[in-house]
Amino acid sequence: MPELPEVEALKDFLTDHLVGHEIVRVLPVAVHVLKTYDPPPSALEGHTVNAVRRHGKFLDLATEGGPHLVTHLARAGWLHWRDRLPDGPPRPGKGPLALRVALETGQGFDLTEAGTQKRLAVHVVDDPEQVPGIARLGPDPLAETFDEPAFAALLAGERRQLKGALRDQSLIAGIGNAYSDEILHVAKMSPYKLAASLTDEETALLYAAVRSTLGEAVERSRGVAAGHLKAEKKSGLRVHGRTGEPCPVCGDTIREVSFRDSSLQYCPTCQTGGKPLADRRTSRFLK
């Protein structure tokens, strides 16, 4: 799933390629991606893109005098830039294409979604705050106002485990499964440590890990073309998606805990005192 760093890079890429250009056609191919119907997608046509913004993991294309096109790529969605769009309208079918946006230059982009779990979401709204997922977002972890005291205040009294707390978009916007693993590895903390149990020193370490992990990922992705961002993300991950490989810090074997529709990765030596975490499918978590 694209997370804050990849969506930030997409925002920068689209700013360079869309701002100042007119949207001439919006072509929904998979109707299920449309989460709003008033205004319709056609209301974007004839308007010039004047800004591209990021809200957590949401992309927001603002138009001059028209509505916003807001999208959430979910787990298997992606944006593909086309220097030249194919002639003629796309054909609905079983392929991954969900929506196409065409510019007056003949350029544009496609939104696609692989797999059978269709969660890609497109909203056409007059105000991004009309999108429920944006309205309930917590603070952005890369914002200047997101300082250590603000982070500590968010975690104060938080009874959940760190892994779940970091992924909660209403608590902190933009962190998902991959970067929560990476942040906790940098901080040398168990995914199942209770947020409320952190000492002041541990809170400072975790805050620094959030800022450094996301900041470095954004810098790695800066200037990377949209089509190469997935590979860039994977190459920069130290533990997530690397089950069975040696930890780049200590050399221990990276372990995994699997869930029904996701998994987490961690290093026992760096994060859990050398003790493997139990798989919740067969036993309770070890703390």
C-alpha cells in the first residue's frame, strides 16, 4: 500500500505534470471506485488544475473554479502517468484500469487496481473535508507543528500496542503497515509494547524514529517517476517484507507475525530482547 512517502512523491510528481493544465475528460471505467456522485466526475472537465496536495495517504487534485478530485490508492491501487493516452475511450472489462484523466495536451494518468479486493476510492467533492477519511485524519507527522510534546500528548493514555497506534489514521496520518514496522525497528521497540507504558526517553526515541524514517523515505522518493516509486519503496525497507533475511543492524533473522490479511516483520534481537513473538493465529502475543 502506498504510504505517506510515496503519496508525497506522487504529489510532487503531479504538481510538476498537472498544475496549469486543463482536464478535458474524466473517464470512470470501474464504477465501484466512485464514492461520490454529486458533483459528477464530468464536473472536473474544462477546469485547470491549480494545486496538488496530500492529506495523509489521500491525493487531492484541486481545480480552478471547480471541484477536487480526491483519491486513496488503498492496498493495490496505483497511478500511471501517460505521456500520450491511447486514442478512444477505454473499454470496461476485467482489467485493472479503474479511471482515466485526460489533459488538453494529450497527456494524462490512469488509476489502476490489481487483485480482487477492490478498495481504490475516488471522490469528487467541493471541499476535501467532505471525504470522511480526510475529515477524521490525525496530525501529519512531517508537519512543523508535529513536535515531540505533540507526539507525547497523542500517546498519553493510549492503551493500544504501538503497532496499532502508529497505523491509526485518526491518531497520526499517513503511516501504514510497512513504515510502522520500519519505525519500530529504528526505535528498537516491540510492535506490541503498550503506548501508554513508554517512558519520556522512549517517547523521544520513538518520535525521532518517526521523523527520521519518514523523512528519509521522502528524500529517497523525491524526483522518482511515478512508475518507479514502488521499487524505490521496497529497496529502502530494512525489515518490512524481508522475512528470513538478516537484520541489517545485528544480523539476526527477521521474523514475521501473520494475520488474516496482513503481516508484520521485526528483528528479535533489536526489538524484543531476542524473544520471538508468537503468532496470534495459534497463541497470544508475547510482550
